[in-house]
Amino acid sequence: MSGGTFVGMPAFPRAAREAVGDTTLRANLRHATHTIRDKRARAVAELSDWDGLRAAGKDIKDHTLRHLDRYLVQLEESVVRAGGTVHWAADADEANRIVAELVKATGETEVVKVKSMATQEIGLNEALEAEGIRAYETDLAELIVQLGRDRPSHILVPAIHRNRGEIRDIFEKEMGSWGRPAPADLSDAPAELAEAARLHLREKFLRAKVGVSGANFMVAETGTMVVVESEGNGRMGLTLPETLISVVGIEKVVPTWRDLEVFLQTLPRSSTAERMNPYTSMWTGTTDAETADGPSTFHLVLLDNGRTDTLADEVGRQALRCIRCSACLNVCPVYERAGGHAYGSVYPGPIGAILSPQLRGTQSEIDASLPYASSLCGACYDVCPVAIDIPEVLVHLRERVVQGGEATRDGNRVTLKPAKGHAAERAAMRAAGLAFARPGALRAGQRLASRTRRFHPRTLPGPGQAWSATRELPKVPAEPFRDWWQRTNGGKDDGEGGK
């Protein structure tokens, strides 16, 4: 993986076609997504003010993004005042270099990791391995992915594509090469799998001197980092190491402590369908290692990696509101059938289809195809706890792809470079524009289409077959509307009849 892209991944249509043919994968996905979505619906229904919380979350995020420069400076000042150190990383390479240098400075060659989308995005594990540093994932699902030499396929449940039997086989085969082996008589019972993982990870927690994490939120006024989770492994990774390094996207900042009130209600219900997360860990700066729990050295790496360019797009920037709840994945008919790997990114599903092409650009084949990985049904927008209009952004990004794919920024203005492809589509749109601007030509074309209707093909020729293979072409009426109107409206001309 490089820069958040799974190297060698084909465009979404080809990857999805292969995934749809995997019946085991489809069964795993269907069972998991339907279970999570049903539980979420019940949890949300408990709150009479859910719509108000959703609107409040949107407003807080939009306000923060409009004033992101001010709140990031305030955050840095607060973290430094509390005893931490702040590093700024423009891209994945710089972030990886900073983290590797910080780990090397401790003299350690191992780190324990708390589940983090940002570190997956930049390919931190691979970068540390290249520097002789081994990173151990401690989240249960991430552990399954790492041991299986696999890739995450879901934001909340990275191993959602695995069933219990597959997980047992991975533990039996791989745990021994990473540390404590799995029990010889391990079954696929969830309790036994969890206990095997607990014993395996406990050794790493007690030995590790350096921890690496992300954060769900950063509070600008106090410099507080917030991580929410369901297992407790995150809290172990945040409190036991002497040095903690947190890599966090710049969009995760919120202005005040009080703003957390909204998100600590909407995030757990939208993600794990819980009223609150079993473990909500918050830390501000450092502690005296001899007298208190927690790291004595704290480093915060603020990650840009395409976020500033995304922020400049007035339509696309709403993707930066995302709080990584994964609710949109669990209701998406495309994700349910194709799975997360087909998206070629650590951000799968509807949110990945709009976030990845903005963070990475739409020049690659996979990123140019992601805005089309949707039926535009709108279910993702309906469940989003911060009201990201994902269908709107998808259409916006499709326009960018058609027009050439590359956006340039001049101050607050975003423009698209001249198109390089889609010549047939552009020619068709120009022809349509010319016809609609000339009523006589439009009328002649409509009459010609009606008189030749029996010769029309049922599917589009050439490249159009991919579109019409699953859609019926509309039948041309026997009589154009203009002629019908003139015939039934007393012979009035088009000018009068159209008024």
C-alpha cells in the first residue's frame, strides 16, 4: 500500500465484479451490515432530538472548517502548553518520516498501535517496517487483518469480510510468528477467539514503550485528544507506553470541550449502535510517569495529505465533516455486494467514494472510477450523523472526472483543468446544446426520431452498451410533443402554445 492506495488495484467496476462473484464474501457482508444497520436504527429511535443533534453536528463541523486555520493554531498552543509537542505533516511521506524519527529517538524497535484510519491512510506500518520498526495492531479486527496479511474492508469493522471459521484459521496459522501462539484446541466460538487475542496482545502491551494512535476528536481550547472504542485495547495502548505519538487529520479538531456533547451522542449510535462507547479516553498533554498513568512524552502529528485542497472545494469540503461512523457503508447497496476492498482505499463505501478522490486526486484509474461507485439512492445521506450530502458530492466529482479530473486552486476559487478524455460525451453535449438553442433544428430532429422509431436499437452501440446493459432505452413516441400540442390545441404555433 502506498499513500492510502492499494497498489495494483484495478478500477472499481472490475474489482467489484470479482467481489460480487465471491458468495462467501457476500454472505458475510450481508449478515454483518444488516445486523449493524438494524441495531443502529433502534438506537437512533431512542432520541427524540436526533434531527437536532444531526443539524448541530453539521453546524459545528462547518463552522470549524470555515475557521480551521484559527482553531489549528489554538490547538497547537494548547497542546504545547500542556507539555506535548506538535508536528505538521504536509503529506504521507512527511508524516511517516516524522513518526519513524520519533520512534528511533527512543531507541525502540517495536510500537503498539491503537486503531487509526489516518495511519492506515499514510501506510505507516509499511513505512516503519522499512525503517526496522515493527508495529503491532491491537484492535481485534485490525489484528485479524494484520495476521491475515489482509487489507481492511470497513471503517468500523476492518475484518467484516471474515467469518468466525476464517478468523480461527488465521489465529492458528499466524499468531505464533507474531508472538504468543493461539491455543492448540482453539474453536471458532467468539469468546475463545477474543481470549486468544487478549492473551496474545497482553504481552505486547506490557512490553511496549512506544504507542501510536489516531484520535476521533481534538479540542482546540484545551489541547485534549479523544479516542472512543469498544474493546479497551485502545486505552491500554494510550496509557501504558512511556511515549505516545498521535497522527490525526487536521479536520478532526473541534473548537470547545462542549462541542463533544453532540458527537459523543451521535457517533456511538451511528457506529456501534450503542448509547455511548464503552471506552472514551481523553488525555491532555503528558503526565509524570512516576506518579500517574499515561505517557510522559506526547507528540501530535497534524496530517494534511490533501485535506487543504479538499477544503478549497465548496461542494466537496463537506466530506471533511465525516466522523468515521461507517453508517453510510451499512446501508449502501453497492458496498453490501462489492465489499470494501473493491474501493482500493482504506476509506471504502460511500464516504470513501467521495473522500479518497479528493485526498488523492482523480488522475488514477481507481480514483476516477470511485465517484461512479454508487446508485445515488441517497440512503447514505439519510443516515449520516453530520448530514454530508454524499450524492451531491458524487455528482460533483463525476463532473470533475469528465472535465479532466484535476482541480486547481487560486485563493478560494477552484477551477478544473481542460478535459483530456470523454470526447464522445462532450461532443454529444455540444450537439444537444446547439439543437436546444435552435427550435427549428430541434423540431426537425424530433420528427425524424419519431418517423424512424422502429429502426432504433434496444441498447446503445459501442461504449454505451455498458450503461444500457442494465437499463432499458426509453421508447421514442410516435408523435413529437410539439406536433401533438399544435394538433390538439387548435393549430396554435409553438410560441403561443409554449406560454
